[in-house]
Amino acid sequence: TLCNRKHGKHTLAEFNATKAHLSVAESEVLIDWVIEQASRGFPFTHHMLREKAQALIRMKCARPDFKLGKQWTHTFIAKH
């Protein structure tokens, strides 16, 4: 609401962004990677996208066992 914004509270979109696995910049890197792979003739697969995203998150969080959910790639594609 306007009152909340006036008092410095975050919007719902801003709050949800803090819970995301990837930042906006990391998402853009991932999207650019998919486009680059496609331009080189490598077809996009959900498996490749999931592996690349997990690698980015593992480097960021230092969690070698991190795994994304089964539907994460579908949600990522719908969002972007």
C-alpha cells in the first residue's frame, strides 16, 4: 500500500526477489548463455539449463549438494 511504501517497506516483488535462487544479474547471465548456445547450434534442453543454474548457485553459496526442484526450469522459462 502507499502507506507502507511511504514508511520504507518493500513491495511484494522486492520481497520475493530476496527469496529467489538467482539474482537478476545471474538470471541474465543464464539467459545469455542459453541464447549463445542456441546461436552455436546446440539445442536448448531443460537438463542443460538446470545444470548450468545449479552450477551458478553452487559457486555462489558454496553448497556442492544444492539441487533445484523438478519444475524450476519450467518456472524460469515462464518468468523470463
